[in-house]
Amino acid sequence: MTRQQVLDLYFLDARCKLIEVAAFLDRLDRAEGEADFRLPAFRDALRVLSSDRPDRALQALMAFSDPTTEPVPKAPGKGAVGAWQETQP
């Protein structure tokens, strides 16, 4: 595909998602209390998106991923939370 074709096909969807992210960040700014480990991971992924790296999707995913290679004896929780927390509660 050409760049023009990619823009024609995907621009409106990407624009919508970007506006949803902006709205999410606005809600966070208005909310009270402290953020947890997920917000720094999210901000790291945003920095990746604003770069010119050719592997932005991989690097954004890695911003949320567990970098360890050793298996854990027991899962720290019941469900996924979307980002890796270095020290489990």
C-alpha cells in the first residue's frame, strides 16, 4: 500500500483512538488520589508512539510487558491488569 492508501484506510480509526486516549488522560487529570504502576507504563508507551522508531508497536507493547524471564511459582493475582508491576503487593 502507498502512504496515501494507508491514510485513506486507517486515519479516521486512528484519530478516534487518539481522541479516546486524550479523553482518558483528561479524566485522570481531573480525578483525585494517586495513580498506580499502570500510569508510568502508559506514559512510557506514549513516548514510544511519539518517536520515529520503526518498531513502535513492539516497543509500546514492551512498555506494558513483564521483562523477566524466570517463571514465578504462583500468579500474583486472579486477573490481568494490563501492565507489569515490578513489585507485587
